[in-house]
Amino acid sequence: MPRALVVSLLLALAGPAPAAGDRAAIAQAVAAPDRSAADRERDAAEKPVEVLGFFGVQPGMQIADVMSGGGYYSEILARTVGPTGTVIAQNNAPYVAYAGKEANRRFAGGRLANVRRVNSELEDMKLGEGTLDLILLVMAYHDAYWIGEDWPTVDTDKFMAQLYAALKPGGIVAVVDHIAPAGSGITLIDKLHRIDPEFVRAEFQRFGFVFDGESDLLRNPADEHTKEVFDESIRRKTDRFVYRFRKQDQRVQGFSRLMQN
């Protein structure tokens, strides 16, 4: 098969490039008058309009906010996707113990009717298959590799496979996390709650995702990557990477092998 034809087939099967996010809809969600004062204060550090715009968030999307904690992002996403969209706010048992009360207050009385709360472990997140447009992992991806007394050991291969399976072809995994020193891989997660961006990129590519872009929106050159992220001198001001990964059609891998022959 001619190489040019193989390339064309690969591009066609990889899925559509993500559309630009609807920043007007996101901005309207952020400006909602009944958002809490704590959320509004957090906006300055999170830059949700710009970050979610980069990830391509639009009305009508089906989104999972994995390890969503108290639901800061789940609320903005729910308001943005609107009544034709859905947000799964997923937490495992340790996240429920840590942030469950905040989430209960946020979603009390059906306040955000298009949010479906799912309490499930990371090896069986119950996200479905082939139904999601986007999966959000904000300051949470490193926790899949965390080892601690009150944290269950996670089979990260199962975790990653679920992310891939849950997305539609062309769907996006959006990752924001705290930067660890280059070359450190996952070795500083237990000590600092930081992860090496190159490890993250390689891991997603190992599972068939395409690296689809990055943004410097949350970079902070003053962060030396040596302090724990909860240190008050750096809390909510860490140097963070913003990565976008896209799911390919399963057939792409077979065509990729043809290119190597």
C-alpha cells in the first residue's frame, strides 16, 4: 500500500481534531451568580475559561470529571454543557472521605441536575464504553500511582484502559497536574504529589492516545519543583502542565504497522 494512502487512512481513522471550546458558554458558567465565594476565589489560580476552552469544552458534551473531589470543575462543566449534556462526577473512597462533604453541599437538592455522581474505585470506574466526549483529570492523574496507607493500590493498566474505552473515537483526555523534576517519573508522587510530564506523555501514548497539544496557561517559573504541593508557600501556585490527549480508532494501530513494513 502506498505510504501516502496509509497516511491518509491514519488521519481519517484517528478521529476528528477537537473543536475549539465555546469560551462564551464557559465564561457564562463561571459568571453564574450562585457559584460560591470559595469557587470564585479559586478561579484566579485555575483560569477555568482559558483551560476548558483549550480542552474544547462545549454545550451538549458528555464528560467525566475523574477524581472530581468537591466538584469545583464538575459545576463549571455542568453549567457549560447545559441540559443536553451530562457530567459524571467520579470519586473513589479516599476522595469521598476527603471531599465528600463539599460535594454533598454542592449538589444538594438536585442543584446541578445534569451531574451524575459516581462513587467507584479506579480499577472499575463505571464510566461506560464509547460514550464520552471528554475526560477531565485535574491535579488527580498522579493519584493513580500514589501509594499510601489510606489509598488502595491501583492497577494503572486497568485504569488507563478504562479511560480509552470510555471515550468516543476522537474523544479527549484533559490532564492538568503538578510538575515534578525532569526524569523523576513517578518517584516523587508519594513525597511531593508531583509527576514528571514526560512520564505522563509516554504513558498515554503507550495506551494508544495521540498527544494532541499542550498549554502554558498554568506554568509558574518561580516553582522549583522541590516542595510538596500543599506547602503554603506554593499551594495553588504550583507549576502545572496542561496536556490534551486524543483517542484514536482501534484500526489505526494496524495501519501504523503497515507503515513500518
